[in-house]
Amino acid sequence: MTLKEQIAIMRAFHDGAYVDSRPRCMGSQCLWCENDTPGWNWGDVEYRVRPVPKITRQQLIDDIIACLSEVDDHGLADYHRYVTSSEVYPSDEGFEEK
């Protein structure tokens, strides 16, 4: 890992991003673990900025339907109208289809 990459990880942590780490000696056999207080021991430990899960348009629509279903169980669905995906998020930017 280059010094530039190390600085980018430390800067992201400083700015509030979550950092994961794993022992370098274990290599890819070891799972990444959350590290709230990294010691920045670059010789023995690998660090990364925790990846942000990507949400798909279908996941968002499924979540909305689930929420509306819960509302319906309480008899409040009459106050809600059907919501289309284009109304929820009018742009495809930031979404990946399944």
C-alpha cells in the first residue's frame, strides 16, 4: 500500500468514515473487523475504509411496500396513495438494478 493510500484511509477516518482492519500475517483468510480506534500499525495490520452497501431501486421499492403494509395493518393505508418508483427517486443516478 502506498503512502498516498494510507493517507487517504486516515483522512477518511478523521472525517468520520468507518475503518476496518485485519492482521496482515493472515492475509485474505482473515475477515475484516470494525476498528474504532486504529493504531495505524501499517506493518502488521491492513486497513480499509468500510465499503458502503449500494442500494438498488428494487430494494427501495420493497422497503416502501413493507412500510405501507405495516401501516395497512393499523388501518391507516387509506391516508396513503400508491407511490411509483419515479416519485421515490426520479433519477437513476446512484442506483443499480438487480
